[in-house]
Amino acid sequence: METVKTQDVTFNDLNWKIEYDADRCTMCGSCVAVCTFGAIEVVAERRSKTVSKGHQPDPTQQHQAVPVIKQKNGAANACVGCGICEKICPNRAIHPVRNTDSRGTLVSRSGSPIKRGGRTNLNADRTLDKIVVGRISQMTDPSLDSERHTFDILAPFGRVLPATELPFQSDGSELSLTGKTPPVNWIYPVIFSDMSIGALSTRAWEAVSLATAYLNEKHHIPVRMSSGEGGMPVKLMESEYLKYTILQIASGHFGWNRIIKAMPRMKVDPAGILIKIGQGAKPGDGGLLPAAKVAEHVQAIRGVPKADLMSPPNHQGLYSIEESVQKMFLSMNAAFKFRVPVAIKCAASATSVSVYNNLLRDPYKICGGFFIDGIQGGTGAANEVSLDHTGHHVVSKMRDCYLAAVKQGRQGQIPLWAGGGLGMTGNAAADAFKMICLGANGVFIGKLLIQLCGCVGNEHGRCNSCSTGKCPTGICTQDPRLVKRLDVDKAAQNIVEYTLALDSELRKLMAPIGNSSLPVGRSDALVTTDNAVANKLGIQYVC
Amino acid sequence: MCRIGAIKSKVPFHPSEALYLMLPQQEGHDNSGFAMVMQDLAGLFAKYKDKPLLSLACTQKGAKLVEDYMEAHNFRPIFEWIPRGKRQPGLDIKALPYYIFRNYDYPEHYRNAGQAEREALLMDTRLALRKILEKDDQGYVYSFWPDVLTLKEIGDPRDIATYFNLWEKNGDLMAKNIVVQCRQNTNYDIVRYAAHPFFLQGYTLCANGENTFYTKNKEFQKSLHRGYVGFESDSQNFLYTLHYVLHELKWPIKYYKHVITPLPFEEIEHRPDKAQLTAIRQSLSHLEINGPNTIIALLPNGNMMTCCDSKKLRPVVVGGDDTTLAISSEVCGLNVILPNRDKSKDIYPNEREVVVITPELEVQRWKQ
Ligand code: SF4
Ligand code: SF4
């Protein structure tokens, strides 16, 4: 008998165990072929079998070598529970099972932090599900009809001046504008959030971008998509469709040389610029695109060689909020001659209110939006310690920022956009609506979009392997064979159909509270059965 | 649902007209109060048109507090009207012991002050009195303004009128404008401050409806102006926005409707004044109202105005003759006080319309 070495990492130490039914298996080999993580293999096992071959029962015992599917040992080939083997198996012979006695967190740290993508696995609690829309129009005021009435479902992206500072001149009966006001674009209150080409496969990015264009052109839903850091294809930048895109600049400034070169040939302005300071899923952790994902086209778009691409956790030289404002002012606003609104995205943090106050009080009035990204946001690659143990919840933080503005009478001047886990249960309309009632002008969603494309990751440790270049759904990889798994048109269609449903659901939430425009800050429309939530957010407690 | 009304005339008329306008509309309602604002006074107050007139209701202690304050701040009383009604038993009225309708002379050092300074002084004085009276619940101050009288009380409007002797047309109390409401609000506690019409620095307003953007409006208005206080009713939002647009921003009146019920973005897109309308909508998005509403407002220049919510969910009608025009929630009120008017000329404003009646009784109508 072999001596057991208890330090050997075997499959029962890992997060997922494969359950395999040899009786159902026909040895087609599909599961082994499809598993991008090399977590399973075909092996021969010695089996003891009772056989009876004659006309009369004549059982004899034989030892046979039979081919079987077996999970590999070792952390390097750990099964991530993606379930693609189960999806492909024609006989339901195989599926992953969560290992409740996993020692995964102990055996995976071999000299360096665990790296993965996806989302937090520890902080998936949901405040928004404890809140309901409880102020329904009854006798005193009529509900509207979601099918018949018109609704204004639009949100500002851009710096809004207080009325006292509008350059108006009155001749007693008419007002005329005597000067310029900062650019403000009124867009759909749900932004397709910033996922770069690089983090996403080109196909997945294309699916989101196709869906955006389709929703605008065919359904007149003015959804905007943020490019993510790293730029975008030059052809697209020089096309009419640029107007649906919010260009992102993050601390690595990847892709900006190409954007700047394309500027003279741009036919239209982009919808906005989003300066990314931090990301909710991994605040303070900087960007990371592992070399495995830096394929040729990614090198071309970003203008970089094949190597690990690290965006520093901060913009170089950035040592204060004031400077970031300056930075926006000087470079981004000027680059597009003050025609394009420039907003800023920060990870939610205990300091968010101070940051927001600073922006609100900036004398140049150039910040066109404050994007707060919560701990439940997603990422293509991060250290697990950041994903699970750093960050800040977005619901109360956005509310705090809104109330800070209310205190100064500045609500609405720098539109608040919230994201990070919104729509994580698939109910983005309800999430967006509640956030809007709490003071957000709009929300941004990312993970939900790739889930519509087929991503199988979740908050319970399933998959979340976006950093490996082995994404089993072809979304988060640059491997051409894997990318083929993604049907671009179907993925785009899923996003379009989901957004159409979301749009009707928003109406179905606005109609019963009798509002034909977005109820930004209408916290009186919300109630909760959780007293702590009621106190924190200043909404009605009910029981 | 409240019923609201207003009468505007070239010749001064008696408050009983306002009661006749409102009472037919009371059918089936709880008759929980009566409130009116009179502007451009005749009768007893005619001689003191330029002297601020204080309207308040209070306890004996409250009256003393007010006197002390006014004296300490160098306001000199010059005229007072004491309503001598029939204080007979059995009247349905929650009367307070004292009603003060008193003209004051400005303090010495304000005699030569400019308009803006005087306006600020009058408002700050009213707010100070409100604060003093509020402390131990000693009374309510409604207006302190030249040529404007406010009366509000809880109870049956008929009995309130009896109590204040408003049925007797004796010529004491006369005005060219009255804005009136005969029912306390039903959505909130019955408190005097929650009763329309509301008044601020020459602007009077009453509303019939429910403003579902109350919280948004309130949170924004609180920091816009120190006079935007109380918020006992969601209809105060309309007054404060009116004051803000006309008095603070000094925008022409047509933009008021664009602030409270902005046009849908799609329509703004096709307008020649798109730039202005967009700027207004985005800068004042927290003053937009939602829900069913009709408002009637009376402005410092004597113009009377009415308009509705963006879906026309509440009724209103304007009608009259060459000398008198009235605005009313229901036409039955008009039929009582102006039975011989040309009914075919009655105006039922739509959701986009604003109707203004000038002191010369010229009717201006326009679409937003
Ligand atoms: S669940 Fe995914 S990772 Fe695990 S064996 Fe199946 S295909 Fe491989
Ligand atoms: S399916 Fe792809 S995108 Fe989704 S969690 Fe797994 S690796 Fe990430």
C-alpha cells in the first residue's frame, strides 16, 4: 500500500469536486476536450467486475482496465466549477460539485497571492432586496399607465450649472443665452460599463458594442457604452458609432496615443470621457492584464508589446483630488474643445463624500459626473485579497454623496452614477430604480452584460477565472479557439432583449408611483423592513 | 381633493363673494376650514396701502409676544381692524382668542430703504414672529405685507364667516383680488399653516392636488432661500418655486411652467428655444413637480395666473365678464357668482396652457 503524504494536494482539497458516473459515460471525450483548465483527464482504472457470459448464470469475477474520466490532483489544474463539461456531456455523466470541506484557500497560495477575476465571493449581501417601492399612488393621486403615458427615462452626463449661474439674459418676456454652458448629454440611465478589449475578448466587446448600436438605432434607447481602458478599434473611432461610446482613460493611459491620433478623423464626438481613478472590485489595486491575454490585436490597440500590463493604482503624479480635477480640466476637456462631458469614476470608499464635495466645490465646474463603483463590482483580474477583503458598499455610499449635495443645495450639479453589483441577481431595473430614488441619476452595469453573453461566474466561487486566459465561454480570453465559443450575434441579441425588458420594467416601476420622469432622490417612495437600513438611508421603516 | 378659487375684479368686492364661489363646490366634503388672501384692498385699509399689514391668529400671550417684538424692532402700529363677528355658541370653528390685522409703519431707518431691503425686512420679521409664536404654540402668522390680508381658520366655512362677520357687506373689508380655499388639506394633519393659500413676499398661491415630487422639491428648496420654510403641505413647493423663478432668478413668467412641468425631452429637441429649455430643465430638475395638480397664483404686480400638471389630472375653469373674472375648480362656483356671464367664453386650460389675468382684466393665454 502507498504511504499517504498528507501534504499532497488532491482533488478533495480543492473548491470543486467532479462527480462522474462511469455507467452513463460513453467515452466520447467531449468533457476533457472542452475543459479549458485541464482539470479532468482520461485514465485507465483497474476495476473488479462480475461477469456472466453463458446461457445459465455463471458469475465470475474479473479484473479489467477500464477508461474513465478523472479529476486531476494539484492546485494548478483545479476545477473551477464552470460546468462546461456538464453542459457538453450528452449523457449527463459528469458535473462539478462544490466541496464544502475545501482547503482551496490554503493550498493555492504558493509564494504569491491568489490571482483571479470575477467578483467578490464574501460580500454578496443585498441591501437593495431589503427595499421595496412602497409608496404606490392610490386615492390621493392616480397611477400612470405604463403602456399609454409617455415617460422621460433619461439621465444627465455632464456638469449642470445652478440656475443662478446660467448665462441668461431676460428681455422681460424671453430668456436668451449669452454664453456657453458646460456640455451635458441626456442619456439612458443605465450605462454599459467599462470593460476593455483585452479584459474581454474582441468578440465579447463587439457584442456589447453591437447591442449598444442596435438599441440606439432601432429602438431609440440612448444607451451609452464605456470603452474600458485600452482604447478601441480605430475604425469604430472614425465611424458615426463613436457617439454611443464613452471613452475611458485609466491610470495606465493605454490606448490614448491611438485615440489622440484618431481625433482629427473623428466624424462625431464621443458621448463622454470617463476618467477612472479606481475600481470597486479591487480598489487601490491597479489594473492588470496578464501577458496570456495580451494577444496581437490587443498589442495593436494599446500600442504595447506582449507582457503583463499593469496600470498603476494611481494616475502618475496624482497626489490630490484637486490635481485630478486639474488633470481633467487641462487634458480631457481641452482635447475635445469643451464639447464632450468629462466624468470621473472612483471606487466607493469611506472617503467618497469628501471626494464628491471637492468636485462639487471645484470653481471650474468641469466634472461632469461622479461614478461610484461598489465592492460588488467585477474585474478581469485582481488579487483575491483585494476582491474579497477591500472595497465599500455602494448603496449607502451613493446615498451619502447625494445627501451631502442636498445639504449644500447642489444636488444634480454633478450627476451621480452608481455601479458595482447592480443587477447581479438579474433584476437590473429594480436595482436601478431604487438607486435612483435614493439619489443616483443613473447606474452602470458590467457583469450582467457578460452574463447575458454566457458567463457562468457567480458570487459563490464559480469560475471567476477571467484572469487566466482560459475563459470557458470565450468572453474573457484572447485564445482564438475559445473565442469561437461565443456567438457574437446571439450575445448581442441577449443584451438587446434584456435591455428592452429592463426599459419596460422601469416604466412599470414609474407608473405606480405616478411619475413620468425619473424620481431622482424620491426616497419617500421606498420602504424597508430592516430598521438599520431605514436609519442609514433615511427611508421609512415598515413591518 | 381640495377645491380652490380666486376672484379678480376692476372694482373692489366683498369676501362673501369668495364664499359664494366656494360653497357650491363643497358638496360631499368635510368643510374643514376657510382661508383667503386679499390683495389690493379697499374699505378700511384703503388709506394704508403702502404700510405693511400683519395678519395673524394667536393666544393672549402670543399677542403680547408679537407686540413686544414689533416694538423692540421699531415698528409703529398705525391702524388695526378687529373683526367684530357674532361669537354665538354652536359655531363650528376652532377659534383662537386673538386675530390681529394691523398696519405698521416701517422703522425709522427703513423709511428711505429700497424695495429689496424692505422686502427682506418684512419677510424676516414674519419669520421671526413665526419662530417666537411657534415655540410654545402661541399662534400663527400668515402674512406681513403692504396691501395684503390673510385669514385662515379651521371649521365650517359658513360658521367661520359668521364668526368674522363676513356675510355682512358693510364695506369694511373689500379687495380687488381674493384667492380662496374652503377646505383644509386632507392628506396631512389639520394645521393652520398647511392651509392654502400660501404667501411669500407678495406671491400668493393655492393648489389642488398632490405633488409626488414633494420630497425632492423640499430637499432642494430648503437651501435655496431662507424664506422657504414650513413645508407643512406639498403645495408650498409650488409657491416657493414661483417665488424662486420670478423673484430670485427674475425670469419671465412663462418659464415657471417650464420649471414645474418641463416638456418631454423629445419635444424640447424640436423647439427653437431648445438651448434655454434644456438648460432650465437640467438646472432645476429638482423643482419639477409630478402628480395631479392645478394651481392658482396671485403675483405682486396684480396678475393672477392658473395652470395644471403635465397630464391635466385636475380640473380648473376661468370665466367672467368685463368687470370680474374668476377661477374655480368647478364651474358650479362660477355659475353662482357670475350667472350672467357668457359661458361659451369660459376657458378650460389644458395641460400645456397658462392663463394670466391682468389687473385690467385682459386674459392672456399661451401654450408652454
Ligand atoms: S466544471 Fe469546468 S473546470 Fe471543472 S472539469 Fe468541468 S469543464 Fe473543467
Ligand atoms: S465564464 Fe469567463 S468571464 Fe465568466 S467568470 Fe468564467 S472566466 Fe470569467
